[in-house]
Amino acid sequence: MKSKACILNLPSEILVKIFEHLNHEDLANSILVCRRWRDVGEDPFLWKEFKLLVNDENIENFNSIITTKRLSNINEVMFENCVLKNSHMLALKKTNIVKVRMSKSDTFDYDCDITKVSANLFAETINNLETFDFYNWDIQMNESQLTQLFAKMSKGTKLKKLEILNDQNLSNVPQHELAIGLNNIANLTLMCQDIHEDSEFSFEPFFTQMKMNTKIKELDISYNNLSYLPPDLLSMSLNHVEKLNLFHTE
């Protein structure tokens, strides 16, 4: 009993140091031991690197989940197989979250339905992040969302990393704004954007803008057809890039 009493009465500073070495699953179990351990173990500092997964099972509680003490300082959330609404975007804006991933890159079954989110709110929220990974396979951003997203991006964005996988009908976006917006991103992945034979999307405005002015340092445009681009435009624009992935491009 004496040993147990000593453990329970450790100074808070020592408890924090011990809790720092636990993974989040073990930490969650530890704070069930007693009220004092819960008070110490729910310090947002200990949960800062926690990656919150939101899916169809907990999306309705999203607003309350991200306002809990322990998660008040997390910076990353992953949405999978759920329907997002304006209320979720508004709640997201009030947090310290700067990294958002929607769906999974390796499966068709985890698309997020964002079609109910207003275009302006969606564009404002995403452009205030640092990282946005959009991996939907079947459910696409609608035309208004795409237009607003890149209109705001072309005027200035906090985004440093953007990944868009699979065809998102980018031909529906004004190409000048799209080109400027994409070139404002330091780390850009734009895979499989002209995968259909009748696609109207062209990379030419994008590379023309890159040739003149770009912030892109890392670029992944694998699984795209670039064969129609003038070779000199392609070579001169890509000279600005420090890291490049052209896997399976034509």
C-alpha cells in the first residue's frame, strides 16, 4: 500500500514526464486510474500529436469531441466515410487544427461527402489550413466549391501542402485562377487529373504560370498525360522545382 500511495502522490511535473513516454492508447487508460491522474493526463500538451479520426460512427459528436480539454491543442484530423456539414466546418475553424485529410488514398470505400458544405465556407476553411489532403475517389467537390477554393487560393492562402488525388473536374474552374492558386502551394500533389479520354482539363495554364512565378518546391503530377505540352514550357517550368515525381506520366 505504501508503494501504491507513493505512485499516486507523485508530483505533477514527474507524472507529466512519465505520461510523455506513453502512446495515446495507454495514456487514455492511465487517466482512468484516479481523478488526479486524469487531471494531469488530460493536459493538452500530452495530446498535441494525437491524430483524430472522424468517421460515420462519431461525426455527429465531432463538435463536442474537438472542444474537450485534452484535444484542444491537436493539429491534425482525418475524416473517413462520413457526411460533413456547415456546422462541422464552423467547428473546425475554431480549433488549432492545421492538417486535414479526407478519405484514404488506397481504397474506394472511405469517401467523405462534402457536397452539403457551402462553397464559401469550404474555401475559407481549407485556405486557412497548412495541409489539405483530398483523396475522394467517387464523391467530388462540386463546381461551386472548386471555383471558390481556387479563387481564394489565387488571392493568397496559408496552405503549404495540397494533395488532390483522382479526377476532380478541374476543367470547371477558371483556368487562370486555378493556375495561380496551385502555384501558391509549396508542396503540391495533383495525380490522375486527366484520366478520361474526353477530359477538358489541361496542364498548360498551370505550367505557363509556373514558368513565370511559382512557390512550388515539391511537385507530384504522376499518372497524368503531359504529352501535349510544349517541351520547352515543361522543361523551363520544372527548373523551379526541387523535388519532382513524374511516375507514369506520358
